Amino acid sequence: MPSEPSWSKKISSTTVCAWFYAIAIVNLLFGTAGIVAALYLMSKGKYDMLQLFTVVLAAFIGFANSWAFFLVCNRGINA
């Protein structure tokens, strides 16, 4: 297994976790915007429940994935 490059040793783990946290928040905002847009289109009659379910599922998976990365990183630092 290759060792860590010297340039990456200068990056603190806290910085990496902060980026994971920021990405989780951005995913949450995009997911929320998608759900609001889907609800708006449904109110106009141009959307169906299967499409809404797909949007909600994709938003949830994206947020849960990035949040899991943040939690793993954060617990790795605090262990």
C-alpha cells in the first residue's frame, strides 16, 4: 500500500472534516431546493408521485452519504 504523499501531510484532519461538513450542508440545500421545486410542479399538475419519490430519495441519499463521511471523519479525529 503506498504511503501518504508529503504534500498531503500538511493538511490537517480538521480541515478535511470541515470540507465534508460543508459538502453535507450544500447537499442538504440542493436536496431541499429539489423537493420544493417538485412540490411546486406537483401543485401545478405537471408532476406525479413517482417523480416526487425519486427526487426525495435522491436528495436523502446524497445528504446521508455526505453526512456519513463527515461523521466517520469527525469520529476518526476524536477517537
